[in-house]
Amino acid sequence: MVDPEQGRSAGSPRAGGTWRWLRWVGAIALIGLLVGEGVYLWPRLHESWRALTEIHWGFAAACVVTQAVSLSAFARVQKQLLHAGGVRITQRRSLSVIYGSTAMALTLPAGQVFSTAFTYRETRRWGASPVVASWQLAISGVIAALGLAVLGVTGAFLVGGSADPIALVVPVVGVVAIVLAVRYIRSHPQAIIAVGRWGLSKYNSLRNNDPDTGMVRLDEIVEQVRSVRLGPRDASLALGFSAVHRLADVACLGFACYAIGADPKIYGLLIAFSASKTVGSIPGAPGGLVIVDATLIATLTTAASISASQAVASALVYRLVSFILVALVGWIVFLVIFRKHQHEDLHFDLEVEQREMTELRTQQRPTPGDTSTTRE
């Protein structure tokens, strides 16, 4: 039998070589993307630079403020959803996680994966159960997609074009389905437990497991779902702050245009914003380098009715604020507040595992004078 430590040390040089190779590939890809962006923007850079030298600093400051408002509103969405799950946190703690996770999503390859894992772990540190932490991530993501779809459809209707209703219906159905599922589980826990136990018994029979394997865990999950109480107040606040989050980001783009002297059409801003966020969600370069910028420039020129040089300058100002500045602040917040947490991850995982095992043993321990377990 191979000793685990020996196996780990034997594989470490290979892992280190693979990691160095990946870093070189990532660096070369990033340089290629930057060169490609420079080639794409070069014909318009002269006029764009002139617009930037005459920038209106009041609008530029408004651009920064509205971006901060957007992130703060998204932090309130997270705070409100966790409140519905019985987790009380301050706006400051929620906002710090939003900045840290956004920095990861913007700058790291596969940043959304790291961002989601980071948010989940910090949410668990605040006392959220696994179900509540996952539920919060799912609901906030679906609400964000709903807001983006509403903006895109609104822009398309205002410009006089046609919009695909599926883009709006799908996220609405997603939100309604998740909320109704949680409400049903809260109202009919025994029905869910009965179905779950039947499915587990069949699975255990096929795998030759003990008939009670997983039953306590099923009860625990149902109980965690029942702890989620998304009432009208929490739901309204979450939707309201989600709208503020999106509209403030659109305002940031608008102020970026005004800062360089452009006068964009409002519906064009909605279309440009929705298009850039949509392509930015496609896995690829960190922060959507090149593809987001090209989409912004193209849609601002065609839909918002501003010149190509103004579109380039507007996109540059907007990306400096929403990408560079936010990533910089986010990493500073991460290093100041959360860096210590990363060193404590192993201890945290062990504590969570020990706590959950203790809870399971407590649930399984028979009460005095009774041969049945607490599950039964």
C-alpha cells in the first residue's frame, strides 16, 4: 500500500511542472488578447485619445459612484436572501465578499468557479447551512439573469425592434420554480421525506447498503430547506435591490459616455449593456477581455448612435471603472480581510465536519426509555 504522503511528494514535481506550464500558457494567451485588442482599436485611438484628454471629471466621478452603488445593491441582495435563510450579517461583511468574489470573477481564468466557491465558503462561515448557502447563490444568480433579460428586452422594444420573449420567460420561470419548491417543502415536509426515503431505500437495496443509510442526512436537508422563509418583504427587497444593481451599472456606462462628450440614446445603452454582460458570461478571457470591449464598441456605435471614436473612449472609461478599479479594490479587500481565512481553510473544514458529525450522532442517539432514534 502506498503511503499518502509519499504519493503526494512523488507527484509534486509533476504537478509543479504542470502548473508552471499552465501559467506560461495563460500569460501568452493574455498577451495575445491584449495585442489583438490593440490592433482592433488602433485606427480609432487618435480621436479617442483626444476625447479622453477632454474628459469631464464630474461625469467620471459619477461613473465611479454609480458602480459603487451597483455593487452595494448586489451586496444587499445577498444580505436579504441570507436573512430569509435565518443568517444575520451586516452590509459591510456582505459587501466585502461581493468585492472579493467580483475581483476573482474578473481577473482569474475560470473566475466564476473561484468566485462561487469563495462566496459559498464565506457564507458557511457566517453560519449558513449547506442548503441555505447554495440556495442563496442560486436565487441571486437567477435574479441577476432576470434583471439582465428585462433590460435587454426593454431596450429592444424601445428601439422598435422585436425581442425574444423566451429570454425573459426563462429566468422568471426559474425564480418562481425555486421559490415554489422551497415553499412546498416547508408546507409538506413529510411528503418530501416519504418520497426521499423511498428513493433512498431503492438505491440502498441496489448498492447493498444498510437500509437506513442516508436517511438522517435526508431529514437534515429537508430541515435546512424548511429554515428558508422568503416572505414578501425579503422577496421585494431582494428584487428591488437587484434592479438597483443593474440600473446603477447601466448608469455607470451612461456616465462614461457623457464623460467623454458623447450623447448616447438610452435604449442604446440598455442594449449595449445587456449585450456586453451576455458575452462576458461566456467562459474565456478573464474579465471578457477583447470580446466585451468589442461588443461594447460595436453596440454603442450602432444602437446608442455615437461615433466609433466616442464608443472606444466610452468603453475604455467604463472598463477602467467596472473592471480595473473594481478588481483592484476587490483584491485589496481580499488581502486585508480574507487572506487569513484561506490559511485557516483546513481548520475550518475540520470544524464543520466535526460539528456535522456530532449533530448526526445526536440525532441518531436513542432517547431514554425509547428504542427508536430521533429520526424516527
